[in-house]
Amino acid sequence: MLLTLIFLTSLLMVVFTIPPIINLALRKRLFDKPGEFRKVHKRLVPNFGGIAIFTAFLFTSSLFVQPALLPEGNALMAAGSILFMIGLNDDIVELGPLKKFFVQFASALIIAVVADIRITSLYGTIGIHELSYVASVIITMVSIVGVVNAFNLIDGIDGLAASLGVCVSLTYAYLFWNAGLPGWSYLSIALTGSLVGFLFFNVSPARIFMGDSGSLLLGFIAVVLSIKLMNVVGSGHVKFGAIELTSGVGFVLAVLIIPVFDTIRVFSLRILRGRSPFVADSNHLHHRLLFLGLSHMQSTLILAVVNIMFIVMAVTLQNLGNTGLVGLIFLTVLTANGLLSLYIERFKKAILNRANAAPVILEGFNDKMLDKIIEN
């Protein structure tokens, strides 16, 4: 009953907060302008949805999650607040990457040292078990910054980041409840409610984007929940239905696989091509699906379903252990990406062949975009 109340409170706060934010942003001419090649929207859209998401999440968590149920709550909210503020600043004036990285590492340090939420062990993954304190803090900070930026990068089309966030938070809300950790479950369901409320305004055509203030916060909460769950699985009994989770590292990877793999993939390709990994391009998974002629919502639905399939796979194959499960997840996602690449190559050739005979019109794409994708 309380979980439902938390969910509805968070959802309704976002639903009633976003319309005034949209109106104010449009009056003050604060919106995300189309024009860059990597941006696929064609209209002026405010990008301050993160304000509503953070406000609803903070209010609902503070109201319903008692300190005794979540002793790390103060440190968690402090770290999330500075990330939210730097994201909001970036939405308004567009900060450089160094400033954002500094704040992200500061937030990660608060979580690892002050809140003492750390990756304390890899639980046998590639033969690694307990970590020293220093190694634990470093790996935790790098993981937090990595996932935070992964969610920031995946937020490229309508509904995608929020939909993946719902998959993450709803899954963790269920598992933390089963593990006897209601405070963490309440925190997760508060995030779920705020994201579902946001999705009412973010489905195509989107009326508002979450912006960096929302995507950075989403990635931050997602990775903190992941680290906590991984440690809980490693030290106790957590069940997903009738199946007991024993491979926490592999399961967490499956939950976060879409943003994590997409970031590793695009960074690797940029480096291999002699480019800076931090220079934006249009080679993300969602861009590739759009290139095939899919709509925003079709692309979002496909990636969300794939994410759910990986979660189901991780649950059913817990007996493989962390090393085996992690290896299978990467093998599967690499195979799927390879098949997608082959299909895209055939699609490019078909377009080029047709272009020699007649003009080609792809809804939502212009010649400049097509030339760029073909060049890549």
C-alpha cells in the first residue's frame, strides 16, 4: 500500500509541475534548439524536465523514507543535489566537460567515502573477490562517473532515458522489497513514479526533455542502487520470483546494459577513428535505429524491450556465476550489435542504389544526415 502511495505521490507531483515549467521556459526562451546534426528533434523544446523529476523524487523520498530505513539518505541526497545543480547549469549555459567531471567525481566520492556505498568485491568475476579499501573507492568512483555519463549520452530521443530508468528503478524496487530493505525499495519506487509522470510529457512529440539535470541525476541514482543491490546479492538471499540471485555483478550489468554498452561502443569507435571520445556524434544505438526509418517511440520501445530481455536472461542464468554471466551478456550484445551493423550496411547500399535511380525521401531525415551516416 505504501509503495503505491509513494509511486502516485511522485507521479502526480511531476504531472502538476511540468506544465508550469514548460510555460515559463517558453516565455523566457529557455529551450533546446534544433540544428546540430546529432539532434533529431525539429522543434523548440524546453529541457528542464529534470527539475520536476528531482523535485518529486526529493520530496517523496524525504516524506516517506524514514532515516532509520535509509541511514545513507542524507549523503545520497547531498551528492545527488550537486549533480542536479551542475546539470541544470549546463542546461542553461552549457559547461565544459572538465567542470562536469569534477562535480561528478565529487558526488562519487561522497557516495564511496561518506555514505560508504562501495563496490567491496567483484564476487569472483574474472577471479577477483574482495577489494582493498583504496581499490574499492577508486573502482566505485569510476563506475559512478561512467554510468552517470552513460545515461546522459543515451538521452537522445523521446522517452528513451526515462523508459530505461523505469526498467532499472522498478526492478530494484521489487528486489529491495524482497530483500527486506524497504527504505531502498521506497527510494526506487519514488524514482519510478517521477519518471512515469515525466513520460506523459516526453513521448513523441515530446513537450519537454529531461535535460542534463535529469539524465545526470537518473544515472547517478541508477548506479547507486546498482552498487547497493550488488552488495546485497553478494551477502544475502535475494529472490526474483522463485529464483535466488547469486550473480549480482552479472545481474546489475544486465540491468544497465543498454546505456553502458552504447557508451563503451561509441567511445571505442571515436578513439579508433582518431577522434576525441568526448566529441558528440550521431552514432548511438538510437541514431542507428532512426536511420532505419523507425520512429522515436519505436526505437525507444525496441531498446526498452531489449533491456528487459537481458534482465530476464540474467535472472534465468544465475547458475553461470558472475564470470560466465558477464561474458555471455557481452557476447550477446556484441552479436546483436554486429547483426544490426550488417543490416544497416545493406540498408545503406539499398539507399545508394535507389538514389542513383530516383530521389529518396526518408521521413525525419535530410540529405545532410544521410551523407553523414553513410560516411561513418
